[in-house]
Amino acid sequence: MTSLNTTLCFCSSGHNYADCCEPLHLSVKQADTPEQLMRSRFSAYVIKNAKYVYQTYAKEKQAENPVKEINDFANSCRFINLDLIDSSHDGDTGTVEFKAQYFYQNLFCELHEKSLFIKENTQWRYLDGTIYPVEDIKVGRNDDCPCGSNKKYKKCHSM
Ligand SMILES: [Zn+2]
Ligand SMILES: [Zn+2]
């Protein structure tokens, strides 16, 4: 259980996973803010912890987001980065605006969303979100990889 201790967290926070999203994934700790919950859900997608993503949906949304579908989506994407743009909360509701970059097949995609979070039984949960349209970029094998590595796509994030 020590191998991940110095791994940088998958939510792009710059903190170690062990000090960031891991305690939330292990249910040792609850998210204090919608932003923390959002980060932990993104990390969970990256490490394909579909159960965590499912459990952090608001109750009313769980039926329409089965673990299997979350798992299929997580497995079909290569996640690159998360940018937190804005977050706020007041009482039992909060919002987080973010951009998440990932590859889906040979497309470089960006999800730009303003998410809505609510507190259920004192725990922050994801309710739904407004998605801002961003055009997917088709990536050719000899193109520079859009992840910023300065490598060719075929030597980097290509499947
Ligand atoms: Zn994290
Ligand atoms: Zn790349």
C-alpha cells in the first residue's frame, strides 16, 4: 500500500495522491467542498474507479448512470489534464466550472462543464452540469501530440 504514496494526484492538483484524492477514494475522508469532490471524481475516472464515480452521483442520478456505463467510458478514454476554472458553494449547493482534456479513440476532446453539486446527508454529491460545446480535434499519427509532450502522437497517446 505504499507504492502510490509519492504519486502525483491524477486530478492535476500538484499534490501527492495520498494527500489529495486517495483518502476520499478510500472513504477515509469526505469532500469538504464541491471542488474536492469534483477532483476526486476526475481522479476516479483516471484510475477507473467506476464505483466511486457512481457513489458520488446524487441519489436521483444513480439509476441513469450505472457502474458499467461509467466503467466503459473510463476505459475508452485516456485522460490528460484537469483545469479548475471556478468553484463556489453556499449552504447545500455548489458549482464547479472545469475543463478536462482526454483522448477518445483518435479524437482529442475537451469537456468544459459547469457542474452542480448538492449536499445529501451532509455529503457533497454531483447532480448535473451544463456543458459548453468544444469541438473535438481529430489527431493524425504523425501530428504533434495535443497533450503538450512535444512527441508525435504515434509515439505518445496513440492507442
Ligand atoms: Zn487529487
Ligand atoms: Zn501525448
